[in-house]
Amino acid sequence: MKFKTITVIIIGLVSVFALLYTGCEKKKETDKQKSLDMVTVRTLGLAFLEENKLPEAEEQFRKLIDLAPDEALGYANLGLVYMRMGKYVHAEEQFKKALEIEPNDPDIRLNLAEVYGLEHRRKEAIAVLKGTIRTSPDHIKSLYKLAQFYTKSGDRQKKLQGEELLKRVVKARPANIVARLQLIEILLKNGKADEARMHMEKLRQQIPDLPKESLEFFDKSLALMASAKAKQALAPTMIFHNFMKVTRLYQADILELKGLGGPLTGTPLLTFSHDISLQAQESESILDAIRFTDATASAGLNVANLLPQSTAGSNIPTSTNFHYCRCRFR
């Protein structure tokens, strides 16, 4: 009798452990599938955003919010979609929702400041950027954006603040000619010819082969700086600056400071705010998300023939750019 009782207890315990194990395995599989779905939707949304297919991107980021309402990424990128659509009220609403989850994320804050700037709400934009710099003092795009607000001001004190911000940008990115040229101009406006000359000479060291058309204005501005004629040096410096704007180096450097311009303004969020455990299936999900129905004409590659027949007719971005596949996901 005693033996039978022990046997029953053992069988009962085994059953309980089996149920617990089965439940844990099911939860694990459910969590894994959710993570895979999140990566797939995010990847599609970013791909549509990159191609400026805004309605399609909106749909994907709305799906992501439904899947993960506690993740900032969905709200932030949906806000970016609305900003590019010109729906600034909706964009502000989504950015603020994202900041409720990640209040100190500098890229989300920068996008919110961008919305305020587009709505001519200068004071609010400056307040957001100043808050960002307090928590993320090395965020280059925020430093540069705030410097732009101050250097364009008619107030001398604000111009001096803009000068200090540009100095921080140049210190952090000494090879960036855009920041250095703008610093030279504000130094001249603030009457600091000697300091402007020092930066002009550093610029010449960085770019030994200046555009031929610009050499006359470069030499003239440098000579006027050497004579402590800051105001007179400003005009040829600005002309030299305009010649530099069309160079590839300048365009690459402005991208570092401002990101994409035109209809692609703003900075997309690429990483989830919380750890998403995807294990080996993450790469499969991303590859599954980025399928191609046609090769990009400029690439000259017939990618469609290399893909499974199941991709035909799908509403998937056709870009051959794998940029988002290479991003680091947390």
C-alpha cells in the first residue's frame, strides 16, 4: 500500500514537471515567433522608409506598435513617416509616445526638434536640443543642429554660443570640413580673425587640392585674416565656402552632421530599446523580409531570376540595398 502511494506521488510529480516543461517550451516558441515577427516588420518598414514609400512604411510601423507597444522604435519611426508626409501634429504625437518609453534617446529627441523647426516653433526646438546635450553631450547631430539655431540669430550672445557649439563639433570631428568652414565664418562674424585664420590653414592641410576656381578667394580671405580684417574677410570666405559645397567631400561631411535632406529628412531608429532574443533565426527572418520582385535597373543585375518563385507579385521593396541587414540589433 505504501509502495503504491509513493508510486502515485512520483507519477504525479512527473506529470507536473512535464506540464511545466511543455508550458515553458510553448512560451519560448511564442516569444521567439514574436521576436521574429518584430524583426520582419521592422525590416520591411525601414526598407519602405528608405525608398520613401511612406504609406507602406506607415502600415508596417503600425503593425510593429501592435506587436510591441512597449518598444519605442515603432512610435519613433511612425513619427518619422508622418514628418516626411508633412503631418507634423501626428509626427509630434508619435515622437512623444516614443520618448515616454525612451526619454533620453538623442535621435528621437532630434526628430522632435526637427518637427518643431519645421513648424517654426524655435524656442521649443532649442529647449529639446539643450535637454539632449545635457544627457548626450557628444551627440554630434544635436550639437550641430543647436549651433545652426544660434549662429543664424541676430543676437551677438547667441552667435557666441553657436561658436562654442561648433568648436565642440570640430573637436569631435576634426576632419569634417563643413563644421570647420561654418566655424570660420562665425569666428569672422564675431571679429576673431586670428582664430579663423588658424582654422583656415588647417583646412588647407586637410584638402591640399582645392577646387581651382576657389583658390583666388581662399588666398584673399587668408590674407585679410592675417591683416586682422575679419569683416572684410567674410565675403571671400563665403564665396570659397560656396565652391566647396559642390564637392563630394563636402556632401559626405554634411551627411554626417545633418543626415539625409530633402524628402528623406530625419533619422530612423534602427534598434529595439529592449533585448530581443532572436538566436539563429534572426538572419532568416531578415532575408525572408527583404525579397525582390525585380532588379534595380541601375544595378544591371537580374536578381529576380535568383529568387524563389514564391516572391513573384509580392508587395516587397525592390531596392537592392542591404543596408538594414547589416545594422546591429539589440
